Amino acid sequence: MFIAGFPAGSWGTNCYVVATGKGTECIVVDPGQDAASGVEQVVAENRLKPVAVLLTHGHIDHMWSVTPVAGAYDATAWIHPRDRHLLSDPMAGISRESAAMLLGGRHEFVEPDDVAELADGQALELAGLTFTVDHTPGHTAGSVTFRTPYGAAAGQPEISEVMFAGDLLFKGSIGRTDLPGGDHPTMLRTLASKVLPLADDVVVLPGHGEQTSIGRERATNPYLLDLLESDGDGTPPVRRGL
């Protein structure tokens, strides 16, 4: 498997390009601010053809470049219906401080020409890969994660899956829930039902910061530890993302 990731824009949002190998079709995950040039470079250097853009959620730092990237390669953009409105109205999902900063410039956002909606438990067959969609609300109402098998197919039997986690789970932290569409009790239920049951060897590729694993976070992440020790009674998360 081929995975290239790079931080994009002033928020340092991780954008990922994923394929079965070089010279094949690929998918792009979360093309944020100024991500189009980075995607173009990875695609050109590795002879790839993007066929889909997967959005973990609709916050502007994750979808800023979805329309130019999808348009450049005639690719389908995938998003959960609860966040679809943010494609054309991203200001509805950000903080007042971020909105004030952005409104000083001339930014117009429209949906890509081809948008498809995601559903919980859906299996996406794209670019020779299979992605399992998990609806993981809490950070936003339409947040999702994408899991794809890794393991023996990539010569790494100690890794069963890779999860593109968006702003659900970070190394040592979880996503903020104080923005429009966020809800802390919902986040805790999501972490308990969608994250804690996963295998320790699942590699987590988050929307910000370094990669981690489910096992590491289960053992060290204070929010997951709190869930394990208090039956779902967590404390507010630190702010990550917007």
C-alpha cells in the first residue's frame, strides 16, 4: 500500500493520498487549505490518478480544497449528509475567531460537481481499496472515519488496519466539541462504541499531528483511560483543529 501524507495550510491539517501502489488510481483524504499543490506533486511524482476525495468531516480546515482537487481529476467527493451543508457554507461550522479571520478575504465555496453521501457501516470500493465507513459524531454531527485493511497485503502482518481518523482521535487527545455541531456526550459515546472496540494494532492517521495506534491510545490517552475507568464519564477535551 502507498500512503503519502503532508500538513496543509495554516491549520496544519493532514492531507493523505492513498493507493495500492505507484502508477495506479488513488484517493485523497481531507484536502484542506492550500492542499491542491501538495496533492498535485504527490500524484505527479508517483504517476497516480485520483478517483475520489474522502472527507472525514466538513470543517473548513479539512475541505478547503475539495472542489479544486475533485474538479482537477474529475473525482467524486464523499461526505456524510449531516456535514454536507458545510461544503457550500463552511462558516457555519467554525469558531467566531476563525470566521472573523477568514471573512477579511474573498473566499467563495461551492460543492464539487460530483458529491456522494456516506453511511455508517458502508464499504467503499475505490481505487482497488476497501474502506469501511464509521459514523463518529461528536466533533461534528457528520464526522466519519475510514478504515482500510493493511496487514499481510502490505508486508506488515502486525498492522491489521489503517484508520483515517479526522478530528476524532489524536495522539494523546481527542477532538474539540465546542464548535457548531459538536457535542461532548456524543463524542464520549462515539469513542466508547467506535474506538475502544478496535484492535490494538490499528494504525491511526489523524487530522492533525503524528500518527499513533489504538493500543497506544487505549493505554495512554487520558480521555480513553477516563472512559475505561468511569464508564463513559469523560472530561472536556483539549482544543484541536479549528
